[in-house]
Amino acid sequence: MLRKSLGLLCVIMVLGSMAFGQSFVFHHEFGTNSDYGPPYALAADSSGGIYNVTFDSTNSRAVYIANPLSDTPTSQVITTASDFPVSRGLQGIAVDSSGNVYASGDTGGATWVKKFGAAPSFTEDSGFTIGSTTRLLGCDLLSDNVLGCVSFAGIEFFNTSNGTQTAAVTGGVNYQRDLAFNSSNNDLYTAYNNSTGSNSCSLWSGGTPASPASYSFTKADLVTIGSVASLGSQGIEYDARNGRLLIANKTDQRLDIYTISGSGSGASVNLFQSIDGADSTGGNIGSIGDSVAIDKGTYTLLFITDMTGRILVYSDGAITEVDEWSLYY
Ligand SMILES: [Ca+2]
């Protein structure tokens, strides 16, 4: 009887430890429209829809993907490179808690950022204007009121109601590509790829959504990626449910997931898991783009763009929601 009780206790302890800290496992994948160019940056809304921009000089799109757990998700174009010219491609996308979408276009010089109303209309907000004189790339929201966009060595902050710049901080490493906000301690992370061969993730601290001007460059190399010139890291994301940093590692073509300890100058990271796609239907990721993690309550849903033309879906627990996929398959 005692042995049985101990056995049951062990089972309960194992099950309990599985709730958090479990590795991500492949769930399914779906292809993206090849006419739009390679799928790159990702964002998600509070109802489970995902958003991505495709990176292409002429065919770039900002795309809303409904029912992303389906094998055949539906997609809707929010804006195109013909609506707003880009010379390189759309680079950043963020979605606020009301479903408003912010997309940035990389012109190679002065950049535009546009705001669109929530699905299904995605009407451009004509009262929102960012015509920056600097080259802005990836973006993230610090709150529903504050949009942050990286420039090559700095971060600029904008009022989400009208696009007015509220702060700009400088002093970072050149060739920053994307931004992620840590909602638990207010730190900001920037991913950069540098033609000198140093590719990494930096940390900025000291500011808050209410005082973004107080951010300063704190750590150049929180994570060091590798030495493939111009290809080290592109997309970056903060997984708020697990308190982890997700870095698209283009040197090794995989998503590297790090646990984070401490904050500011005392922050450090440890590799938790790398996802190279070997367990997916289509095999290894050919060109890692970006990722987004969605808190589903009892598990985390993870989407990864492979710029060869697909989006991979992973989960760290049993997917319990009733959706099209579970009803028909
Ligand atoms: Ca990102």
C-alpha cells in the first residue's frame, strides 16, 4: 500500500513538473502564399489569430492568418508593397490588445510605419503617421500606448494614437533588426546581425512604457550567435508565459529558446531548447525568420516562420481548444 502511494505520488510529481518547463513538440505546419515572398516577422492577437509580414522588394504583404491551428488556415492581406512602397520589404509587425495592427516598411532609408484597424476591415488609421527620417526595422509594443521600433543602433518610441515620436535612444550595436519587450521586468532586447561577423542579442534597461526615454544600452552581447556575416540573428520574441527569449538564429538555421535570470546589467540567459524543424513534416528549417508565442493558459503555442515558405506550429502541452482542426481531423 505504501509502495502504491509512493508510486502515485511520483506520478503526480512528474505530471506536476510537466505543467511548466516542458520542451516544445511539433504539432503541424502549413505553407504560405509564394506570390507574397518569404514569410518573415510574426505577431499574434488575443484571440489566437496570427499576423506576418513577408520580406520581398516588390511582393511584400502584411497578412492576417485566421484559424492557424487548421491544416488549411485562411489568410487575408492587410496591406501590400503597392499600397506603400518599400525598396527592401516589410520588416516589422505588432498587434495591440484591441487587434490594431502596426506594420513597418524598410525602404533602405527613411521608413514608414502604418496602423490598421482590427480584423476584418483592417482600415488604415489616417490619423496615425510615422514618416521617420531614420531607417526603422522590427517593432514591438511596450503597451497599447507605446510602440517601439529599432533603428540600426537605437530604439525609437511612438504614441500609438497618432504616431508622434515620444523618445529616441541611441548607443547600441549597428544593424539591429528586431525588438522584444520583457513585460515582467521592462527590459528590451534587440537582435542584430553585423557584417563584422558578430551576431547577437543586446539588452536595454532602465526605462518603462511610461518613461521610454530612460532606456539605455546595457549589454551588447546577452546572447552571442555566431560568425556568419549578415546572417546571425533576425527575429526576436519574448515568451511572456514562460519568461523566455526566442531568437531566430540564422547562423545555425534554428530557433534558440533561452530562459532568463535577473534583469538589466544582472541579466543572464541559459539555452532551454533549440528547434531546427527536424521533427516537422517538411524537415529542417531552411531559413529561420521569426517566432511568436501565445499563452493558451495551460500550454504555450509557438509559431515559427521558415522563409522558404511555411509556418511551423509547436506546443509545450496538449492542445485542448476546440478548433477547426480538432473538429474535422
Ligand atoms: Ca519578432
